[in-house]
Amino acid sequence: MLIGLISDTHIPEIAKALPSRVKEVFSGVDLILHAGDIFIDSVLEELGTIAPVLAARGDDDYPIRDKRMDEVQNLTLDGLNVYVIHSSQYFARDLIQHPEKHNLEKAPDVVVFGHTHRDVVQTVGNSLLVNPGSATFPYYQLRPGTVALLTIKAGKAKASIIQLQESQE
């Protein structure tokens, strides 16, 4: 299974639209997970033309009332538990290291988080921690940012960060 990961799009506050490369990078994905700070539901509509979309609610998403969005997404995908939140890396790590504090029976296999605008792919214990960064405002800079691709196959998860900046050739 191939999953597109995106976060912190901040449209239309920061950018007027998703970077055009998002459609190219996400072409062929089975699902898109947005880790919050969407700002307007038309972003979910646009992503939904590529693949089915689910989103975690960001701290700036409270005006959005879309059935694809919830405070967290706790999913089982190809046998792995994937938890999607809009929170800090510290909270994401705490989900893995202390699942009982969060009413989880065990640590998620994958935690996808947003909020920081910084891309991360890291193994913590037996879990994968992924922040796709911001597609429109990486490191709080106005430029094309990053998304991620998550591959789940044979009970294993692997993620890679994709730069949206067009190459200068």
C-alpha cells in the first residue's frame, strides 16, 4: 500500500493553492493522510481528486466540518496501526514510548504528525515516526516544501520525504 502524507498546508493564509507537484508526487497513491492545519476544506476536496483522504484536525482547523477530518485518525492499514495527529514531535514520541498514558493498548506501528513544519523520518523503538513537513511553508519559510510517501508492505512500513521544489536544470 502506498500512502501520501501531507501537513501544514495553511491555504489560503500562506499559499493560495497546493504546489502543483503534489498531484504528480501523489499520483498512484492508495490513500492520502493530512496531518492538520489545512485551514479550508477545498484542500481536502482537491486532494480527494487524487485518492481518498483522511485528516487529523490541526490547531487552526476548527472552522472545518468535514467528515474526513477527526481529532486523530487511528487506522489499521495492511495490518499496521497508523496514528495521525497534529501535534509536536514530543507528543508523537510519547504515544510510542508510553501508549498507556494515551489509552492505547500498544504503541502504534506508525505515528504521522505535523505542526512543526519540519520533515522527520525516524525509528523510535519498533515504531516509525513521520512528519511530512509543510507542503507550503517549510521551516516557516515561503517556498515549496515537502510531502512524504509511506509504503506499507508485508507488515513493514517505510517512509521517504519528497521535496516539492522544482529541480533547476
